[in-house]
Amino acid sequence: MVEDRTSELIKALKELKTLKGLLPICSHCKMIRDDKGNWNEIDVYIMNHSEAEFTHGICPKCLKKHYPCRP
């Protein structure tokens, strides 16, 4: 029983993806520079380096800025 639990924990640790350390991010466009020096969109970078998934929407500030004719 203890061996089974240990095996399960070892398997879970191998599958775990964690972002850690410093991420170089452009202060203007918010692109992330990876360890190879390539610039990536932040959502793509996070999806490739974690288990996170994104949905997209438009916040009220951007809606007003980019679609000024809308209420």
C-alpha cells in the first residue's frame, strides 16, 4: 500500500510542470523571451510551459479603446 502511494506520487511529480524563475517580458507589448532568445506571446509561452489553458475576451478598457462605437 505504501509502495503504491509512493509510485503514484513519483508519477505525479514527473507530470508536474511548474513555471519558476524570472521571465523576461517586454514592458510594451508583453511578449516573453524564452531561454533561446526567441520572443513569444505570453499566452503561448505559458501554455507551452505549464498545464494552463487560456480563453480570450476583451476587457472594458480595451473594448472602449479599440471599438469606440460600441456602448
